Amino acid sequence: MMSFFNNEHLGKLILRMALGVTLLLHGIAKIGAPGVMDRIGDHLQSWSLPAPLAFGVFIGELVAPLMILAGWRCRIGGALTAINMLFAIVLMRLGAVWALSDTGGWRIETEILMLAAALALMFCGSGRMAVRPD
């Protein structure tokens, strides 16, 4: 018998919702923002990567979060999100890796928390409360 405070499936659902909504909002904001894709493409080119790879941000911030929210192929969605977050940290936030904010927090704590949540879902799966539990 499952009790309220011993419910790993509810915990996975909460983790999925928190990561999925947060990341999806970032993806939606990028859809209409002028110059975002050019800026990401420039960062990619500075690392000798092709600029069209910038469209991968839509996979990592729109497709993957929808997979995570629905619980459909959640492990794959978690892996795509983890890759997306690694790219985001290296391309956009590398200078902040060793920096603290004015309040003492790590400057990339949001990115690290999203990376950790994505990795947790990649290893743990969606739980029972999903379109396709894994």
C-alpha cells in the first residue's frame, strides 16, 4: 500500500511538471524573440560549430519539455534536455561557472538545477502518472 509521503510516482510527476513548464516557457519566449537564433548561432560559430545547430534549441526547449510533461518517452526527453542544458552552460554561461551572485548564490544555479532534474528523469523515468510510463 502506498502512503502519501512514500510515493515516488508523485515525486516524479512533480519533478516532470517543474522542469517541463520552466523549460517550455524558455522555449516559447525564444520563438518570437528577434535575434535570439542569430545570437545562439554566433556562439556556436565561435566554438567552430555550424550555426544551423542553433535550431536544436527548439528540440531542447519545446519538444523535450512536452515529452517530459506528458510522460511520453520521458527518459529521452530528459536526455535531450540534459544535452540542451550542457550546450546552454558552455555556450552562454561559461563565464559564470566560477561566479557568485550578489546574494551568494551560484550564477548558474538555475541551469545546474535544470540539468540535474533532466538527468534525474533520464535515469528514473516518468513514473506511473504518465501518458506512457517508463
